[in-house]
Amino acid sequence: MNNKEQKLVAALKDGSVIDHIPTDKLFTIAALLELEKCNEPVLIGNNLESQIMGKKGIIKISGKFFTEAEISKLAVICPNIRLTTIRNYEVMEKREIALPETLTDIVRCPNPVCITNNEPMKTVFYVDRHNYIHQMFPYDHAIGEDDNTKMKCRYCGKEVQIKDIKLK
Amino acid sequence: MENRSIVSIADYSKEQIQTLLSMAAEFEKHPNRQLLKGKVVATLFFEPSTRTRLSFETAANRLGARVIGFTDPKVTSSSKGETLKDTIKMVSNYADVIVMRHKLEGAAQYASEVTDVPIINAGDGSNLHPSQTMLDLYSIYKTQGTLDNLNIYMVGDLKYGRTVHSLLMSMRKYNPTFHFIAPKELEMPEEYKFYCKHNGVKYIEQTDFTDSTIADADILYMTRVQRERFSDLMEYERVKDAYILRADMLTKCRDNMKILHPLPRVNEIQYDVDDSKHAYYFEQAHNGLYAREALICQTLGITLDDIINDKTII
């Protein structure tokens, strides 16, 4: 992070930073994280300059550490965002989050006659790696656009494009 | 314990398919046995399907098993709001194998995950119906002597026809050439054409259904064009008679050609075809008995060797 950016978004003592958010996804992410219910300091920045992406969004949340399930949800909304975990002003972990091969109970099946929509049970989706462009060429094209990543329901076998996905 | 459920056979290897075909052939030689004496087969039909149920129950009975189950979910607790999981758990206490039919897609897969008792999928909505696929494969194998390098013509409703989709996927390892003959509104869905391309399966699409266009067929797989599938009823009226097979269309066809149909038929195969040597749909349904005997045994861990050396033949 350069000095200019540091001025824009203050440093965190403990918490998480979600960086490299596509600008059009920033408020979707904010809604997903239910930041309006958060009592800790939250900083949201958008249309910030990015060498890799052109423009980007960033969210800093004090006192928040993400679970793997939450990270999977973030990955479904926008693959390849960067998650930094900070404790006592030190960066503990910095990772590019990516879609896992299997999403358990994250996504809702779009097929109304799928058993998962009619039985109290977990959904399971398999990510189709062949169409997963981001995995191999993370910043080759504008993130979030023309994303052909598909997922397949373990139960009914229906495929769904990532952009049409509804979270559970 | 290894779960021996049969939810789908689309990913079975050629060896696995061949084993099931050989088992079915043994059962055709000697259908009546006591191989499953002392076993209980449950047939849970959450959705009615008389034909499939009778075939499975006959298969179980002819192998000496006892059969429990229901034919109508209205009489079960699922009508009181019981979950599928609870019903399966309950029946698992009684049965050695559960044959189930359900209107929801993926129901059999889910059932197989909540119990150690093997599940046989007897149809889950418009998703899968492996015993139908198995009897189709057995019928093709029996009439052609092989599954390899065949010209398979699929006619009628290729959009919603679950049986043609399953057959297509199961045949992919046998170098078939498919011909898809269907009205525009009911043509083979893109995902299955993509599947063919992805797996190097040859296919040709056509809309004409005449004696000439089916002359090279080894297998003519007919399906019903259903009125309720059409959004445009004018279109239905236009095409409804275009995909009807008549006896006079069989003059140019190959000697070995056989006509298959998952049944029930309405008018898509005229009754004058029934007397033709090419008509095979009733025998096809009969083959379902042997295919299902093989599937039930497979789930119970009974091998081809056990069946060949079986001393319980009646």
C-alpha cells in the first residue's frame, strides 16, 4: 500500500482488509457482510487507484476475522479479491482468495425441483475448473466481466454460471 | 462399508457395464432363483410408476427376495411433512436394498448419503433413470451383438426425453454415431451436444423423418412427442404427425435394425409396425426384468461368478 492510499484508509489494530474488490461489487460485498450491523469501526473506499485493476474497492473492518464459509461466499461474489488479516498492527496473513473446488452450503440451487430446495439439507456445488479463467490468469481481463465459471449441483446435476448464482 | 448404491451409471466403465450385461444374460437364461432368499427389497415409490415398480418387484420376487414398500406417497408420512431423510432412515431398519422413485431431482443421491443400505435410483424427476438405461443397453447389446460402432437414431422429443439423454451419456465410450431427429422446439439441448463434442461423439441433427433418412440406422430409438411440452400449440399441430413411424417406412432399413421405445407409446409408432421383425419395444421392456435382477444383485455384492455358479436356480 502506498502512502497516498494509507492516507485514504486508516491503519487497523486488529481486523481484516478486503482489497482488490471490483468497484461494481463493493456494495454487494458490504451488504453480504451485513456491515450495517457492525458496531466496530468500518472503512469503505471505492474507485481507488490500482495498478493491476485500474480502479478498485477496499473494505477495512476492525475486530473482524473471517471464517472459511464467509471467505467462500466472498469468493463466489468476486473471485480473486485479496484478504489481509491484521493483529496488533501486524499483517498476520495475506491471501488471494479463490473459489474452492467444492462449495458446501454456500450456494442455492436454481432448480426448483432439486431435492436441495425441498429438504432441510446442505447444498453442494462443484466448481468447473475448465471454465475457471481467473485461476490461471487472475488479472488478464476485467474481473467480474464475462465470467464463464460454472458450478454443478451435486444432486440434480444442473449447471449454473457464477454470475447467476444466489447465495444460500 | 462401501456404498453400493446405484444412483447413476453414466460414469460406469466399459468393464462395469459389461459385467452387468453378462449378469443380465445369465438371468435371462435362468430368471427364477433363490439367490436372494432371506433378503428384503423395499420399493419406495414417492411418485407412481406402475411399469417400473412391477418390473423391480418381479425381479426381486423371481430372485427369492421379499418385497415391502409403497406405491403412493399419500399413504406415507411424507404427506404429513416427514423429510425424505427420515423416511429413508426408517426403511433402512427393515430392508437390505431400497429401490426408490421420486419426483425431485437428486433425491436418490441424497438418499444414498443418509443411509448405509444401498439405494437403487428408479427415476428422480427428469434427472436419471439408470435401470431404464441398463435395459436399453442390454437390448442394444442383445440385438446387435455389441455396443461398439453403432448408428443410433433418436427420434421425437429429444429435449425433455430423459431416456435419450442417459443413453447418449452411457454410449459415449462405444464410438457411436448419433442421429438426432426432432422438431426444432424439441431438439437435443445444447448441453448434450456440447457433451458429445467434448467426448468426441459423432452426431448429426436432422428434422426429416422418412424411410431414406433412417436407412442406415442400427437402432431407432423412438420417443413420444407430448402436447404439453409445446409452448406453441400451432407448432405442435404442425409437427405431431411428422415423427410417427409407420410400417411402410421400414422398406429401406438395415436387416439388423431394431426399434426401441421406453413406453408407453401413444401414436408415434403405428400399430402396423408391431408385426415387423424390426419391432423390439415389447422385448425391450421384458429385458428390463433381467437388467433389474442384475442391478439388485450388484447392490447386494453378488458377483457374476456367484450368478454363474448359482446352485439356487429353480
